[in-house]
Amino acid sequence: MNKDTLINRIRIKSNFDRKTAEWVFNASFEEIKKSILKKKILLIDEIGTFEVEHREMKTVLDYGKKAEILLPPKDRLVFRPYGEFLKMLKD
């Protein structure tokens, strides 16, 4: 599913016009993004947790070149779904 499909589903379920549905979608994700950047964590009831995790610098082995590579530190976004959400996906 892509952004256009989600916007279309919002439009159909809410009886909004395309422009309003797109605004709702964009505003929602903008708030989600702000929350994650500000607090480094976002809890959504019945769905799960989005959290920014920091990875330290580490050395890995490139087997093809038989050389060590230094990976820089970075932040990554991790999603941990709640059990009920996982059960809902299986049904």
C-alpha cells in the first residue's frame, strides 16, 4: 500500500474530498514525526511503540574484500508492535 491508497481510503471512510483527506494524512504524519524527533519515542495505544535507538560505531568484516569496515554511529527508528496488534494481523 502506498500514500495515495491510504489517502483514498481515508477519503472513502470519512466522506472527505481528496484535498481534505490528503491534509488529514499529511498533518497526522507530521505530528507523528515531530513527536518521535522531540521525545525519541511514540506510543500508539493498541498498535505499538516507535522508538529512536542509537547505534554506536562498530567494526564489521567485509568477507569479499577480507577487510574490516568501520560503521559510523547512527540513529534508527524501531517499531515494536503490541501483542494484540500482532494477533489482529494474523486473523
